[in-house]
Amino acid sequence: GITEGGHSFEEETVVRDLALQGALILMQHCPRLQSELHVTMETPGVDGAKVMKLRGYVVRIDSSEEKGHSAVGVVFTE
């Protein structure tokens, strides 16, 4: 992703809420509103873990969720 200061970042994080259209993700970085995010998720499968790569954009940021973290709402475009 891209921070509000314009710097790119990558982090491992926790998905709080997941739907077909998007997700609420807890992040240490605070991404820029309406910026693009690339989300990679590992999902369990019969043949082992599978990797899903999704692209989306930031539609909501709530920095009061947990101290030092932001709750980031992402809408998936792919």
C-alpha cells in the first residue's frame, strides 16, 4: 500500500471482517484514503494452503480501533 505520506509499505496483518466485496483489516500503517492495496491471503485447502491475491482500494480508516493500529476498510476490485 501507500501511506498518507506517500511511502509504499508492506505488512503482515489480521483480517477482522471478510466479505466477497471487501474486508476490514487491522494495520499498523495508515494507508492513504482511496489508495490501492494489494492483499495476499493464505487459505486452507484439501491439498494444503492456497494463496489468493486480491486488489482493492481503501474506503475507510478508523484509527481508534486499537492502540497503534488502524481499522482499514477495503473494497476489492478483482
